[in-house]
Amino acid sequence: MLKKWVTGALICAHLSVFALEINQASEAELDSIKGMGPAMTRKVLIARAEKPFANWKDLMLRVSGIGKAKAQHFSDQGVLVNGQSFP
């Protein structure tokens, strides 16, 4: 029983380490996302400064260079928009 509890706790800890909310991420955190790069990070920060992203569709509409494939790639790395993974 203890082994199952410890395993479950470790899995939860592992998942929470890799979750990154795009509306709260720092420049360094955004740069650390594979496939993001400094230019896209700047675009995200500029668009986010106007208002937070409501959802993935909003992010894709407001940040050029982020389409469905890129959004899925980011989501697979643990990026969230308003707490949601890419659908």
C-alpha cells in the first residue's frame, strides 16, 4: 500500500514539474520550451501583455507561427493555456 502511495505521489510531482501555464510563464521559462525560440517568446509576451490568452485558439490567432502542430508539440511538453492542454 505504501509503495503504491509513494509511486502515485512521485508521478504527480513529476507531472506538476513539467506543467507550464503560458499566461504566467517567465521569458526564461518560455525560452526553455523546445520549439519556442526567442522570437516566438517575444511574440507571446507582447500578445500576453495586451491580455491573457483565453484558450489555445486565442493563442494561435494572436501569435503568428503557432498553428495546430506547434500547439500540440507545446502541449505535449506540458504547456497549458488557462490550465488546459491542447485538445
